Amino acid sequence: MLNKVDGLVIGMQNRLYHFWDDEQGDTNFISMLVILGIALALAGVFLGFKDQILEWVDTNIGDFFSKSGGR
């Protein structure tokens, strides 16, 4: 009786493993979509705050090079 139950459990584990194993190609596609979404969000933030970001960078780079020893 226990051998039959063990066989059923092993069979179910095998089916679950192969069910999840078949999805490997889709995970790469989903990862690419997530990275693309993050890149688009960062581009949107940069376009929205472009003037403020560029002014901050210009000020900090100017301060760095105007001091004799840097910061």
C-alpha cells in the first residue's frame, strides 16, 4: 500500500517539475519586458526633471573642479 502511495507522490512531483520546467523560455521574455519597463520609467523621470537634473550635475561638477583639492 505504501509503495503505491510513494509511486503516486513521485509521479505528481515529476509532473509538477516538468510543468514548471516548460516555462523557461517565457521567463526570459518577461524579464526583458520588466527591464524595458524600468528603462522607460527612468527615461520618463529624466524627461520630466531634465532641467533640474542637468543643473544639479553642472553645479556639482563645477564645484568639484573649482576647488583645489576636490571635496
